[in-house]
Amino acid sequence: MKITDLMIQETMIMDLQATTKDEAIDELIASLNRSGRINDPVLFKEMIYKREAESSTGIGGGIAMPHAKTKAVNEPTVVFAKSKKGLDFEALDDQPAHIFFMIAAPEGAGNTHLRTLAALSRLLVDSDFIAELMNTNTPQEVSALFDAKQEEAAAKEAAKEKAKLEREAQASSAANGADNVKNSAGVLVGNANSEDFVVAVTACPTGIAHTFMAEDALKKKAQEMGINIRVETNGSEGAQNVLTADEIARAKGVIIAADKNVEMARFDGKPVLQRPVSDGIRKSEELIRKAVNGDAPIYRSQGGIAKHEGTSDHKISVGSKIYKDLMNGISHMLPFVVGGGILLAISFLIEQLASPDNPIVQLLQTIGGGTGAFHFLIPVLAGFIAMSIGDRPALMPGMVGGLMAVSSNAGFLGGLAAGFLAGYVVIGLRKALKGLPKAIDGLKPILLYPVLGLLIVGTISYYIFDPIFGSLNTWLVDALGNLGTGNKVLLGVLLGGMMAIDMGGPFNKAAYTFAIGVFTSSGNTDGAWMAAVMAGGMAPPLAIALATTFFKSKFTEQERKSGLTNYVLGLSFITEGAIPFAAADPLRVLTSCIIGSAAAGGLTQLWNINVPAPHGGVFVALLANHTLLFLLAVVIGSVISGLILGLWKKSPELVK
């Protein structure tokens, strides 16, 4: 397939009018949309900015390659555009971009299309070719230039293949042929005795542009420097030209130019440079020189613990590290929230149609509720936060710390603390036990780290988390009891707001426990405070659902999908559905939810609403003395929170 089969002339922009990066992206997307090559410009734009947030696609040299792979694309397409004046695209070399290629690939793009896009990426490393592109004036000239260049590249590749076959034939008959080493594809990579041999892995999140540009840049620079190199690519087709154990063993150094995770255990004991994929394109000479000289930290992978010996020259900010660890916990917790929440919602519906003793109700509540999926929310969150920090040896202490947080009413915040504690405890143990004899290295990950980590995390959880959060919970229940004779609306505001403060944690539990205490002591008749806490607890997930529905550009595609689930969770009075959003953006989500929940709780008391049921959400609304007013209170609170969050939250592309 030719590049011009994807780079259609009707989408080309020969005189880009944009003067800013945002305007350029909008103009390029508009061209795609007019041609019918995409079906959802909003989603496509979101995915473009999501890729930009990871690292700028302004690769330098006057080129920008914004790209996305998403279901919003109907057909694989490359939009070519040229700006005479140039514009700031936040390029890696801080120079204005003049040539633009917006790459749109569908989720199910075939290998032929992906290989064609890879061929395009490789062509753009040639500065002479870019200069020729700048001199084009019509779409026809652009197409002709690409066709000619691709034919030239194909001819060179054929010549290389012919030369390779000739060398192989000579090598097989030569006396010293055994000194030549072939890679897994049969390509000669140099003499086995050559000292200047390095290996590299390139990868970017979408795997359709930067991966192959970095590969080509490293190969070309290595050839100029007289250094043998083998490059493995982790693109959309998966890993290609996979490095062999022999090649890794012979290499003087390893270059990882990647913006996503790659298999690292195979590089144990080797000097490894870990850099963004953009460095593979723009700083290829520096990376190769450092790899050849062994100027890189030694990578170690022992018992599931990955580490570098020495000092890395590429630092990750503290904020980025905390966010990465937090998101690792949330991503593993989310299936428990969704799965358990949906089953609980179904059980509440059946309970209203049948009875609480119905075996199906009991089954679903057991599977999804406090002894099933929901029982694991905080332990899983804590465990995988810990694992992100301290690798596999931290998983068990983190999960146990999270479980202790549940048992001690430390809740969501206690689980977060336990997760971070466990991760850094294992890191501390690794440093503290570094001086032990090498003979017991094998015991560290299977005995020393788990036992000592569990002891330390468990002790701190038991003596610090339990007393602090337990006492806080008791104090809050007592305070609410004393306030019960005061202003009902004020108490409703307080109870509703508390339901959203930590969404299942001590504040939430204190408010709910108070309402349950009043409800049960009245013989299950006084449900005034149940109305306040239920409305306050339903509002946060419903607000999340509304915000992700009506402010789509403020959320990622995955967040919007999770947001839909919150309609069901909110209607079912399952506040925990909002936890993943609150953990990712606590200031905006918690503040907006507290305001809306407080409003909902206050309205239930202003309108003297009574809900004589301890749980059930919308499914028990018919039991309320003022059903429509109860639902109206929930709607008002949810809309208030949803509007505040939607207007306040930053778009994904603005979060760096």
C-alpha cells in the first residue's frame, strides 16, 4: 500500500490558517470530519489531546505529528498540512512547526495500514525530504513527492536485501564465517567480537508514529557513528524484531526509548537508559554514545523488584509518581466497584418486587456487597498502590493494611495511607537489607520483605490508623446525636455533606450510623435522617454521571464509560461509585459533591421527608412519605454538583 492511499488530496491543507497549537488541531480535525473519515470529532479530539498530554508530538525539525488510534475513526487517514509562518506546537526543540501530519487510525486498523503509517514515520527523519515538502504548492505535488520517495525507499530496501543475501552466501563459504552473527530475522548485525554493539527498544502509546521514527533515527545515527545496533519496536502490531537473549548478552548497553511499559526483566544486569520515545528521535546520538560507554544505571530485576543501581539522569516529578501510583490502585479497584455495584442494584430491585428473604436477593447481596466484591474495594486499592511503589513484595502488606482499614472504620482514606505506607516500607527494607550476604538474596522477596513489611504496616495500622479514625468516627456520632435537637435543616445539610466527604470512609459511616441509630431506635419508623443521608449519598455518583454526560470534553473516554455506570450506582444509593473520580481529582470532585450532597440533605429536612428504609435508593423511594419531593431533592443536589464539577474541571489536554 502506498502512503498516498492514506494521505488523500481532498484533506490536505496547503496554507494552514491556525496561529496556535489548539487552532491547528481544530483545523486538521475539521478537514478529517468534512471528508467523512471520522465519525466522532469530539472523541477523536479527546484522544489527540490525551496523546499530547503524554508528550508533545511536535517532534522538532519543523514537524508535528498529532495522532490517535480510536473507534472515532472510520478509515485510516493522514492529513497533510503546511504553515508558511509556522506556529508554536510545543516542539521538543522549541522551534515553530511548519509541516503537520495528523494521523487517524481506527481501533481495528489492519497490519497493512499500520506498516504504511510506519513507513511514513521513517520518511520524516530525512531532513532533505522535509525541505522538498516545504517547497510544494499543491496537493498533487505532495502526492507525487511521496510516491517518488516511497519508490526510492523500496528500491534501497531491495538493494540492501540483495547485498545481505550476497554477504550471507560469502559468509557461509568463508573460513571465518562463524564470527558473523545473525539476528532472529536472519539479518547480519556485525561481528560477534565487535565491542560497539547496543540494543534498543522503541515504543509509544499508540504505536503508529514515534515508535518507528525513533527506530529509524537510532539506526541512521548508529550507522553514521560506525556502531552496530538492533532495535525492537513495540508498535500497534505488537513487538517486532524482538531482541534475542544472545543479542542482549553481547550488547554494551540498552536503550529504552518508550512512553509505555516494555518487558524489562530480560535486561537484568545490563546498563539501561530509560528515556521518552521523543529522545530516541531527537537525542539518538547522545543515547547511543552513553549506551556504548556503559554510562547508564545497571538494571536489576530480583524477585519482582525492578531497580536501577546508580543515578539516573532522567527524573520523574514527585507529583507524577504519586499520580501514577494512585491510578494503579484505582484501575484495579474499578472492576470491583462496577461489578459489585451492579449486582447490588439488581438485588435492591428484586427485593422491592419480592422480599428481603428471597434467595436471589441474598445471593446477589452476598456476592456484590460487604462480604463479596465491595469488601475488596479498599484492600485492592491499597494493595495495588503499594505494588506500584514497591513492586510485588509490597502487594500483600498493602492489601492487609487496606483490610485493616476496613475493619477499623479507617475507610477509604485509611486504605490510601496503608497503600502508600506499604510501598515505601518495602523500599526502605530493600535499602536496609542491601548489606546482607548475597547468599540470602533469594530469601528477600519470598521471606524477608513480606514478613517484615506485613509486621511494620500491620503495627502502624493497628496502633495509629485504628485509634485515629476509630476515635474520629465515635466523636462524630456523638456530636451528631447532640445536634439532633437543633435545626433540622442544618443537620440535614451536615449529614448530606458528610456522605460525600470520603464516600464510604469514617465521615460517611458516621453520618450513616447516626441515621441508622435513630431509625432502629424508633422502631424503624423515623426515617427523616435516612432521607438526608440517602439523598446525600445518591448525589455524588449521579453528579459524576451527569458531568461525564454533559461535559464530555472534560473527561477521558474511559472516564465517560465509567460515568455511565454511576447512573445505576447513584440510583441504588452506592456512593462508592464516585471514589475512582474523587481519588483522581480530589479537590474538584469532593468539593462539588459535598456542596450538592449538602443541598440534597438539607432539602429533605426542609420538606419533612421520611424514608423508612435503611438502603435501596430510588428503589425505596415509593416508601417515602413525599416520593416526588425526595426524588426532586436528589435531582437538585446531583445537578448542583454536576454543574460545579463540569464547569470547574480541567480538560484532559490541560492536565500535564
